[in-house]
Amino acid sequence: MAKRSYNKTPIREQDAEVRSHNFKEVVLGYTMEEGNLEANRCLQCKDAPCIQHCPVMIDIPGFIKQIKEGDMDGARKVIARYSNLPAICGRVCPQEKQCEMVCRLGQSKKFEPVAIGKLERLVADWSLDHPEEPADIAHDKGKVAVVGSGPSGLTVAGDLANAGYDVTVFEALSKAGGVLSYGIPEFRLPKTIVQKEIDQISAQGVKIETDAIVGKTITMDEIMSDFDACYIGVGAGTPNFMKIPGTELNGVYASSEYLTRINLMHSYEFPKYDTPIEPAKDVVVIGGGNVAMDCARSARRLGAEKVTVAYRRSVEELPARVEEYHHSVEEGIDYSWLTSPIEYIGDENGQLSGVKCIKMQLGEPDDSGRRRPEPIPGSEFIIPATTAIEAIGQGANHVLLDTFPELATNKWGYIDADEETCATSIPGVFAGGDIVTGAATVILAMGAGKIAAKEIDQYITEKKANTVNN
């Protein structure tokens, strides 16, 4: 056997200077030869800790072994048993904090872990280029409504359709995909990839109704009377603001609005799409997560000369993926560490002209385990900006919840659902994803969807059995 490489097989990327001026995908993916080389690094561990640290429990050594043997169809079949969205997950999941973090090869400290996410993407992209005929399944076991077509809803829908259920997905926006379509930029997740994976789920028999706002155009009472069970996966799309003086100025955005205008309304393709974002020379992004990286890198691509990320902690505490942070630095994004905005400053026309900030220092750890940032008196300064984007998290989507008060929620306004079953306070209604956990990752939302699909199947099966026996 060839000597095992210390490091991951390098993956091709667009040059930073070129990509910072376009919205094309940054990471270009492995060739078959590169994928085979990387697959040969896998130790094929018998107890496979990588599986246990995958929220949907993919047989990772199993599909990597198929790549190693040159059997891409076999690799496809292994992944398909666990995931409906592998091309998406291979691109946006934080593998470095999940499966790759516990890779035995990487645990040696001498080697880097296997590039599990990049290999998943290789298989998924091959699969999209070599589509299979969908199985001929009779969808006669019952009717299920799914509210929301994000990663959690799509997972429930796909799994239940494969199990023989008649599934209808209700999506409030004009395009399916939820956060996959409106929240993640093209350069990280091409919309053609999202649409192809949604099309595959539709081909399994899932019906998707867009512009269907549950709580407005259709009520939960109507859904409960027409369907045997319902899954709610509406996400956490209500923007949070710092509520500092000047928030009402022109040029101050919530990250959700900014990214939705870019992704769903195609402002990055102006004038092909007549939905532009006001051009800005100087941009400040507040926050340190992946959404902040997405906003900063998008602003750079839209022509901003200087983009500054203001983060109230240090680089050691940055929650964003390491890969996204490194990409942003290569693209010329600046960082102002230990910095917190305290006021937006505007001109006589109500247009943002600067962000007044204060320097922070790190004190004792807070509930998150990270050291708490504390302001340093007298350290105020101003960062010039005509656009500021707050990427500090999002709250529960209340369009449905406000019209369905019978459904129990917790103190944060999210749906109160059992972690192990996704069951809510109302029989037959299940929920998962960000509307239960708060903003989290795509793969964690999918994990909830996998659980819910099994529980819904069991619920309907038992319900029908009881009806027959009675």
C-alpha cells in the first residue's frame, strides 16, 4: 500500500484576487483522482467515531471505502441511506467540529484528519451528474404536512416519502430551500446545487407549495383537519438587533435582509435582476459567526473597498468556521477585534456615515464558556461606513406561532419540542430545526428531521392501528 500522506489532499480553489470580485463557488472540489488519493488516507476504523459525531449518522468509512475501490455508485448508495442533501452538506457542514474532529488519523497529531466533507461532496456531485430513476413507491400510508422547506423540512419530507407517505411541503417564500436559498451565498453554496437536490426530493413524490404562508394563507386548523400529522420546521428568521442609537438610519441592515436581497432576489446579478443593493465604499459587519463571514465576503464582492468585521471577542473565540475565516482574510476582509458598536452616526440626510465603537476586554467566562467581553471606559472610536450589517443571530419566526397559541413555546419563544422525539404539546404535531433549538447548523436541523420522520411514521401507524381495533 502507498505511504499514507500526513496532510489532506489539497483541493482547488479560485484565486483570492479573482474570486473577491465574483460570486462563483470558491472551492472547486476534488477530481476523481484526488478523491481516490484522499480516500486512501482513511484508516477504516472498526468503531468509527466519525459516525457517532455525524448528526445523521452517515456510514462514513463505508462510503469512503467505495470511493477507494472506484465504486461511485456504491458510495452514492451508502450516503443515500442517511442523507437527502449530501451535496449541500458536503459544502456547508462544519465537519471540522464534527466527524473530522474525532478522525483517528487526525488524533495522532502527526496527520491531518481525512477530508470527509470534501469526499461527501465528490460523491454527491457525481450523483447529481448521474441521476438514478426514482423508486416506484405507493404513497398510501398517510398524509403528512411539512411547514417550511429548509434542511429540516426537506429531510422529513424525503424520508417520509420514501417510507410511503403522501407529503406536502408548505413554503412561505417563492422558492423552496429556506436558509439554503436565501441565507447562504452563491460562492459557498450554488443555488443550482440546492435546486438539484430539491428536485430529487420532489421526484420521490414530495409536493412543494410555495407562497404558502401557514398562519396567513392557510391555517394550522386546516392542516390538522386535512393531514394525519404535521412537522413544523419554519426556522429562526426574525432578525435580532443590538438596538443601539441610530439603528433606523439608511444603510443599517439585519444580516437576514442583506443576504436575502443578495441570494433570493439576485441583487448580485444586477442589472440582469432589477433588485440592487445600495453600493457602499465602506462596510462594517457586526458579529463573528458564519453569517457575519457571508455578509462581509458578499459586501466585498459587491464592490466595497473596505470591509471591517467588528467582533467583541478575540480571534481565539471566533465561532465562524476556520475555512470561512481564512477565505475572508485572503479576500481582503479587515477585522477589528475586541470591538463593540455603541452608536450609528448619520448625516443630515439620515444616511449612515460611521459606526461608533468601544474597545472591549475579556473577563470571566459566561454561560457559553467563553470569556465575557467587558467595555473599556474612554476607548470609543469611529469606523467610517455607509453600510452596517448586524449579524448577531436571529429569533423565532412568529408568523405561524402567533396564530397557533395552543402550541407550547419556551421562554425564548421557540417551540417546546421533545429532544428525542420532536413531539410538541399537541398530538400529531412535531417540530425541529432552528424553530426549536435557535439558530444552528444545517446538519443539526437535518438530524432533527431524521428523528421526526421515524416518530411521525410510528405515530401514524399506531393511530391507524388503534382506529382499526376500536
